[in-house]
Amino acid sequence: MGPGGWTFLVALAMAIGLAGIAVPVLPGILVLWFAALIYGFAVGFGSLGVLVMVIMTSGVALSIASSIIIPKKAADDSGADGSSQLIGLVGAVIGFFVIPVIGLFVGGLAGILLAEYLRLQDFNAAWRATKGVARGFGKSAVVDFALGIVMVTAWALWALTVIW
């Protein structure tokens, strides 16, 4: 297959990766990274390809960090106790396996709501903490999507140099 064919296939994978960020069905950021890596092996990296892979790898690292730091800060700011956050993490893991696609978020938020309610005996306070964590997840998703756009743009510039 020539560079044009690889460019088309990887562009399709990039679109799927971005969709995976917007709708958490797949690990979208990792799909973007692997697609670019396959592209490099297929058409050759060259100096621009290496630079793009550095950008892509940085995007993955920033995504992982923001996926941890932003929800954690939101949980702290909304008053969620550390033990409630741990129970939320357990709920997220269980939810991931019980309800495909959305279980990670549903389980995590349900775990925080339950733990905060049991800790405070106040549903409104538990709900406030849970909403704060949900906002943190939302902010993290926006950061991931922005990183995905940067990653796809970097790859697209590389691809343009390959096919022209």
C-alpha cells in the first residue's frame, strides 16, 4: 500500500480516536498515538515524524496527568473526603466491568455519592461533592479533546508532507 492509502487509513483511525475521546467507548488518545506510530512505520518517520511522535507522546502523558489531577482537585474543592474518593475509584473500576462504556463514570460517581452520604448523613452535601467531581471529569474530557485536536493537527501536517 502506498503513502496515500496509509494516510487515508490513519486519517480514519484519527477520526475514530477523536470520537473515542468525545464518547468514551475507546481510549481515544491512545488510538491517536498508535495510529500515528503505525503511520510512521508504514511511511517512514523522518525528522518531522519523530517530532510529531514527541508531540503525540506528550499529548498522551498530559492526558493521563489531567485525567487524574483535574478530577482529584475537583473532588478536594467540593469537599469529598479522601476515603470517599477511594470508594469512588473502586466504584469506577466495578462500573467499568458492569456497565460497558459509561460504567466508569457512573460507578465512580455513585461510589462518591454513597460514601459521602454515609460519611456526612446529608444527601445535599453528598450531592454537592458528587457534582463537583462530575464537573472535574467534564473539565478533564475537554482537556483531552483539546489535546486530541493538537495531536491530530500535528499528524495531519506530517501526513501532508508525506503525500505531497
